[in-house]
Amino acid sequence: MTIEVRIPTILRPYTKDQKAVSAEGATLSAVITNLDSNYAGLGERLLENGALRRFINVYINDEDVRFLGGLEAPIKDGDSITILPAVAGG
Amino acid sequence: MTLEISQKIVDAILEQSRAEYPDECCGVVLGPVGADKALRLKPMINSAHSPTFYEFDPKDLLALYREVDDNDEEIVVIYHSHTETEAYPSRTDIAYAGEPGAHYVLVSTRKEIAPATEFRSYRIIDGVVTEEPVVITA
């Protein structure tokens, strides 16, 4: 199954400036693995020690994946994933 | 680069920073895509409710990006206040700066300079901070 992933400006250098790319996978984890195989280095920007980075927000449709099971969140046909860097600081 | 911003928006940001003291306040100023014009102020909730940290709530953040897309706008300014330190990006500000195209505005309401305030603007790209002039328009 193929789904759309929206890429934030700061990560577009990895996707040749594409705002949205296609990816495949039945879970968020699988989608990220698939993204990283097509856009090398992207996975590293999303994951740290095998977990989602604290200051990267990932949404499936309108829901924060932290409430959907995190990396194990299931992905269905037609879902859309949005990646947004947190707006945060000290 | 220079940030051009109206006195009215500057005053509103400073007022918000005083109202939310001692917590840091935060928000964005939006403008039409590609124009680099800071026209529409949108205060955001600091979900950290902290004097030393700010963060947009993830749900508010998604809603903001959807709204900006729907209106053919972009985030021109990302601002927050420092309540006890100068208006210069902290280490965490630099580490988490995720919008290379935005003007990062810092205001300071620290007591030492009261009633004066600071309103300064920076680019933060790949960990490098560059201060830029601020031109306040009528």
C-alpha cells in the first residue's frame, strides 16, 4: 500500500525539495524504513536510539502518533502522514 | 536580511510577554507565501507553561500548518520571550530551530532593563545564529 508523507522544509534537502513523497509500510516504523531506503539519511533525522525523536512530531491524518502507538501505529490505505519539527526552545 | 514589522504587532508581542510573565510566551507572525512580509499575528499557547522553555502543543502545531497552507500563507516570524535573560537564542533555541526560512524573534522582559524591553531578530540555520536588523514600521 502506498501513502503520502508530507515533508517539512528543513527535511526537504533529503527529498530533493519535494514537499510530499510516497512511501509504503503497514506501520509507521515500516514507513520510516521505506523512506530511509529511498531518501538516505531521513530516518536518522526522525529516529534516535530506535525511538521517534522528542522534537519531531509525526501525525497520521490529524492525530499525533504518540496517541496511536508511536512507531507501531498501524497505517491504512489512504492515510496521510505529516512530519513537522516541534516549535520549541528555551 | 531585515525583518520589517509593524509597531502594532511589536506592541502586541510585548504585551503578550508581559501578560504571560513569568512563563515564556510564544507565537508566530504569518504572511503571504514568498513575500517575507510579517502581517498577521497569531499568538500560540506555550504548552510547557514554563519560565525557561516553550513549545507549541503538537495539535496546535498541526492546525497552524493546515491553516497556513489553506490561506496560502507561510510562517514569517516565530517569536518567544525570555523572561530573565537577554533576547538572544539559547542553546535549546538553536538546537530545535526547525524553520530555516523563518525570522526567529526574541523579546526580553527581564527586570534589569525594565521598563525598557528588547525585540531582536535572528536567522538560525544549521546551528548558526545570525542577527538581522529590525525595521519597525508605522
